[in-house]
Amino acid sequence: MKAKQLSVFLENKSGRLTEVTEALGAAGVNLSAMSIADNSDFGILRCVVSDPDKAYKVLKEQHFAVKITDVIGFTCPNTAGSLAIVLRHLSENGIFIEYMYSFANGDVANVVIRPTDLDACDKILTDFKVDLLAASNLYQL
């Protein structure tokens, strides 16, 4: 199931991440999951939030470069090899994953992926009975 994720482009300077989190907090938008990747000039904050459309609007008003991207969320057991099984199903069916981030919570691992083919990925995960996260559930983690 598809969910919306924000990608926020940040200059590599102190305080920029704080500005994003303060803007979202002031608007009542909760961060459910996030990942930061960087290079020498800028970073990309990828995050799942409680209200992606509101967050997008708030960050645009604060002059952040932000876009909304579709991702897929799923859960798997928080045990050795569980994620590898899911990823094997995808790779054997030609699904390339652009990026992924995850977080464990007790016995379950929650995973967010950005595949190149969202619809095919969704179908494969469904066919293999992977526990997909509805967007509304992912936004509330």
C-alpha cells in the first residue's frame, strides 16, 4: 500500500534540521520515521509524518525545498533473516529499491522502501503475504 513521504533538501549547516522539526512541531505534525542522507553540500531528510499534505504546505511556507514521494511500508518479524526473505522476493521479481529505512519496535520491524515500480512491488508483497502497512497506520507509528 502506498504512503506519502516527504523529502526535504537541507543545506549542510547547523540548525537546519532543527528548523524543520520546529516548523513541523509548531504545526502539530508528528514525525513517525525519518532518515537523513548527505553529501558535502546538502542533505536529504526523508520522513513519514502524521499529515504529509499539511507538512508539505508548512515547509514550503518556510521556504524549504520539499517534495512528496510515494513509498511502501511493511512489517516483518524482528528476527535474523526476516528482512532478507522479503527482499529476496522483490529482487527475484525484478524490483529495484532506490532506498530504504527501517526501525524495530519489540518483536516487529517496520520498513519503508522506495521501489522503482510501486505497483509491481505492492503486488509482489501482497502475493507473498507480507504485512503491508496502510498509509494511515504508517503515519501514526
